[in-house]
Amino acid sequence: MQNTDKKISDDAIGALKEYEIKPALWSKKDSYISELIA
């Protein structure tokens, strides 16, 4: 999710988590690399 220009709302993130979808924030993209290549 592109979050460098503006903050993603807590409601949007909460909705994804409700469906067991892990939101991948662009500002933290480097922390997801090991999880994505596993």
C-alpha cells in the first residue's frame, strides 16, 4: 500500500486484517523481502 504521500486510514488497514490480509506498507517494503522470498 502506497503510504509515503499520505497516511493509510486505520479503518482500511483494519478491513484488510479482518480478512486475514497482511497490509504491506511501501514505507516498510524492505522488511517484507525475507517473507516474500520464503
